[in-house]
Amino acid sequence: MTAQPESTANNNGSTHPGSGHAHGPVDTVSKAIIEQLQEDGRRSYASIGKAVGLSEAAVRQRVQKLMDSGIVQIVAVTDPMQMGFSRQAMLGIKANNDVLRVSDQVAALDKVDYCVATAGTFDILAEIICENDNDLLLLVNQIRSIPGVLSTETLMYLSLRKQAYNWGTR
């Protein structure tokens, strides 16, 4: 399992990774715990406690607080290709002026695993994972039918070269 930053909820209840809502400062001990979990999400609380200078119970409480507050989530990260999802792509989306509404609708789709509003050529970037070309076509058509979507560009993934979530707490 890998510790990853958790999405934060906005005022209407939807979630946006890195939406900028602060949970308050995370102290250096909690940051050290997060770094331990990012190295190995299966690491025991006792092992983490030794590394950061806390008891097992104190680490357990801090990890639970970090999860409850939405600062981290602990998940199993898979290789989509090995799970039978042979079509992965980044979809660049140009939208009308209501970019957040459109991005919320895109993000709500099951086959979208990452969605961000951006500045630049595209208003929205959405990572999509599908089983085959037909599923990809159906999903792209579904996204194109969302009111406010002006155009899309599909950037197919040919070879996954790196996927890491251990960037630390900087």
C-alpha cells in the first residue's frame, strides 16, 4: 500500500486533489510518519514509532487522525495493464467558462481516476483507464456530451515508465 495525499472536499461536497483547502499545519513528527508510510504503506506502527521517536499507540492515533482529516489515504496502487485495463490515456479538455462545473462532472465518471482544472492549452486534464478501445471511445463520447465541453484531445499512454507516490513531505 502507498500513502497518497487525499482529496479535499469543497463547499458542494465534491472532492478535488490539491484543491488548496488547508487542514492546518502538519507538524514535523506527522510529516516523518507520512514519509515512512510513503516508503512502505504496510510498515508497522511499531516500526514507524522507532523511526520517529513515538510509541506504537501514538503513531496509530496520529495515522488515524491524518486519515480522518483527509490529509492522507492508504491504498494499494496497482499496475492497470496487469489488471486488464489495456487502454490508459490523458484527456485534454477545453471547456466553456464554467470549468469547475465541467471538471466536477468529468471527475464523477467511474473510469476517470484523476481530474484537474488547469491553466494552459487545456482547461481540464483527466486520466482515464479503460479495458479496451471500445470502452475508451464510449468514455470519450460520454465526456464530449457533457454540457460545456468544447473539445477534447486524447493522449494515449504507450508505456508506463514511472508511477511514484513517495515524493515525501518537502
